[in-house]
Amino acid sequence: SAFNELNMGEVVVRYPTMAPFFDTVQSHLSQSGEWQDELVLFVQGGKKILRVRGTTLLSEVDEQQEQVIVVDDLTELIQAQKESAWSEMARRLAHEIKNPLTPIQLSAEHLHHKLSGAVSAEKQAMLDRYTHTIVQQVEAMKSMVNAFTDYARSPRPLSQMVNINAMLEQIAVL
């Protein structure tokens, strides 16, 4: 449509954001055989990550070389991979932090139980205060790690009732 009868130079003048795409294609035009490249285009609303693949075809009529070029938009795939990797890292990190918390809490509670009544009143107050602080802080850390784990999980899909007739009418209008 907009590209009919335009050479690459004219397209780049009209659509400057396409320059990296055409630079990539231009750099491979003299090659014979297959080629592949990835590039980033900065477009309105963000960036697009593209895989551009090409292959040379020889014309049987006049031995002219022609290129077939295939463009794959990898933006959503790469974003999903990044989100999955971050989610997995967050899950592992939460697990590693959570592992020692229960033994710390149990040790403090056990220490308090074993030493209660076996120390002076002054030391008993100190023991109560310190073991209470340890248990309280461990609980706070567990709560924080649980919130972090919940944040790292992908949200579950929410089912909801939909008026199918209204949806179809909206689609038909479009």
C-alpha cells in the first residue's frame, strides 16, 4: 500500500524509524544463501524486537537475485521470557530466605522455654524481651517473603460472566 513503487531510500525518508530494518536488509543483500539478524526498532509506544530472516532466490529467467525476507516480532515472546525468569528468580530467592527462618524462630522459642525459670528475674526479663524480638522479627520476615512470593507469581485468570450478545454487537460494530 504505502510502500508500492518506493525504493528503500524513499521508504526510510518517509518512515525514519524503519532505518535500522532497511540497514539490516541492505547489509545482507549482497550475500547469497540464508541469513538471520535481530534488531530493535524504537516505535511509538515502546520498542519492537524483530528477527529478520532472508534467503536469496535466483530467477530462472534472467539470473537476477531476489530476496525473500521474513520478519518475526519477538517483543512479546522476549518479554514473557524475562517475566518468567524474574518470577523464577524471585521464587528461588524467597525459598532461600525462608529456609533458615523457621529454625531461627524454633531455636529462640526453645531457648526461651529451656532457660525460663532457670535465670534471675532480671535476666528472665531480658530473655523474654530478646526471644520475643527474634520471634517477632522472624514473623515479619516470613510475612515479607510471602508477600514477595505472591508478587512474583503470575496472576491467576479471573473468570467472569459476560453478556455474549453485547460483546458480539460491539465486535460487529468494529
